[in-house]
Amino acid sequence: MNHFLDILKTDSSDLRGMIDAASKMKQARAGKPKGTPDTDRPLAGHMVALIFEKPSTRTRVSFDVGVRQMGGETMVLSGADMQLGHGETIADTARVLSRYVDLIMIRTFEEQTLLDMAEYATVPVINGLTDRTHPCQIMADILTFEEHNGPIKGKKVVWSGDGNNVFASFAHAARQFDFDLVFTGPETLQPEAALDGLYTTERDPMKAVQGADLVVTDTWVSMHDPQSARERRHNQLRGYQVNDALMAQAKPDSLFMHCLPAHRDDEATSAVMDGPHSVIWDEAENRLHAQKAVMRWCLGV
Ligand code: CP
Ligand code: NVA
């Protein structure tokens, strides 16, 4: 069963195949209205469940549009409205959904929820973000980097800020796509120990970014973080804001990415987000193309 749970758990040649397929599918649609079905309609007759236990704009819309472009049908489900939110186990939910749909995408809190869904589902399961990982985002980011600046292999990627779920998937990608990843952020928000060996740390952001091909950041307070931690996190992370002074340390043709949603002028200034290095809108668009390739890989179509 081809579940897409984690970049580190997915074969690196399969990951490369998905990026290349995404790029081809994107090119084949160039200039066409968004609602135009793909010529081959590989998901015709397929039903896809999109489950959200947390808010979403990009993941929700890009998966829904992607399935429809490929000729399939979707149902978007809120965890709170399902029996899942009223005590039915993930295992039982997985068994039942597998009788109705061909593919399940879930955005949830604990990674274990995703793993349980995959264990008990008899159809492929895709990770649409957990507290620990966000692999679909990083597939889109790799596609975006390579569209602008060529192969990511051997390049220097610097993450400035919180060592969170999106960072974790970048760390997995550093191993699988063979690029150098540097974390710059406070010791208190260091990535989880399971990622040790996949990246290096440089506490000084100005030093860390020197010679970077790509600078990435994310919100200082994630959906799973308690709101009570907001002020403390802001105080700890203020020195890691991505601004023009920081970007000036990177290579002249470096790119800036943010998975969005952003808190403008906190983790990144508007000048950077809207500036010449920023590829954030391409990054958001590429969620669509990358996930279409992920879904095809899952279904083998
Ligand atoms: N980047 C991302 O996953 O955005 P959403 O939370 O809007 O889905
Ligand atoms: N780190 C963020 C990513 C949102 C797409 C969060 O988990 O809230």
C-alpha cells in the first residue's frame, strides 16, 4: 500500500519521480483555465476523503481542485463533525471510510492518529499535516526551488525560526534529496532529537544565512502550540525574523519561502515576502501540482 505519511519513509527514487511528474503535469496545464480537467483524467471514478481536524486554506483547496482536475470526486470532512470527534476510534473510522472511498487525506494533531489511520485503512492515506510533519508542503517546496534555481541536490537551505513540523519535513527532505540544511533559532525551540544528524545548527542567523541558496521560515506559533505560549515564543524568535538585512547575507539569486499562512512583519517582513527573492505564491500554487503527483503515486494511476 502506497501511503504518503512522511518524506523519510518514502523511497527517494519515488519522491524524485513525484517531483518530475508534478512538473510535467503542471506544464501540460499551462495557460488553461483552472477548472479544465486533465486530458488523461487518471482519478476518474475515484472518491477521495479530505479530513480536517485543524483549519486549512491551501491544503483544503489544492487537494480538492487537484482531485477534480484529475477527474475524481472529493468529500471534505471536518473531524469535529464526524463521529471521530465524539469518541469513535481512528481504527474503526479507517475501516469504515475504506469501504466508501479510494483515498484518504487527513490533517490532524498527533502523528499517531495518522499512523493509526494508515494501519487500519485498506486504502492509501496521505499526511496533510500533523503536529510533527508536513510532507506535502515540502514536496511543493522542492518543486518550486527546482523550477527557479535548478536541482536542489548539494544546495544550502537555511531555516530561520521555530524547529517545528514544517522544519521536520525539510530535514527529512535534506536526507532524501541530498541538500544541506542549517537550522538557526533559539536553543529552546530546537527541532526534536529524532531529527539529529539530518541538519546542522548555527545560532547566529547572520552567519547561518551566509551563502544560502534558499531561506525558509514559518509562523512562530503553530496550530498545535498553546496560545499562552505566544508572547514567550515571540520574544525568543524576534532575532530570527527574515528581513532584508538577513536576506542580504544569502546568495544574490537566493530564494525565500514560507509555507503560509504568514504573520507579516513577525517571522518575515512584508518587504521580503513581496520582494525579489520571494517565491511564496509559486510555492502555494505548487501544492496543487505536487499533491496531484502524490495522489497518483498512492493510487498507482
Ligand atoms: N501551508 C499550508 O498547509 O496551508 P494551510 O494551513 O492553509 O492548508
Ligand atoms: N507550522 C504551521 C504550519 C501551517 C501550515 C502549523 O502547524 O500551524
